[in-house]
Amino acid sequence: MTIERQHIQATQGEKVRAQFSELAKAQAAVEELEASGFNADQITLTTVGGHTEPNGRFVPGGISVVVMADERADDAERILSAAVA
């Protein structure tokens, strides 16, 4: 599971993204973000299905939680890091 931060040039904000393998953990992270004051319009939870590569190797899908955190990127990263642990 990984955490990524990205600076958004157009808005000068920050986006924090975490990859999860379990939906329950991703949903718990969203709940914690909301309890910490992040608005629902700042948080996106998406799922990606698995696929098979041309060589026959199966690549499992995953779940992403993305937070448009701006000045609260450190808070979002801390919450997401605790959730993926």
C-alpha cells in the first residue's frame, strides 16, 4: 500500500492519494478524514478492477482514496498512513 503526494500547479494546492487492498480500510479512512474536518467534496474513493496482462500475469485491482487537501496535506497524509498500516 502506498501514499503519494502531488502538487497541483494550477491551484497551488496538494493532493494526497492512498492505495488500499481492502474496501473496509478505505471506507474507514474516508470516515476518519470526514471526522477530522475534510468535506465530502474533497475526498474521492475509487475502485479499479483487476486485469490480465498480455503475458498472462494477473494484476489485482485496488482501491484509491484521494484527498484534495491543500494546506492540510500533512493531516491527510497522517490519517491515510494510519489507515493503510
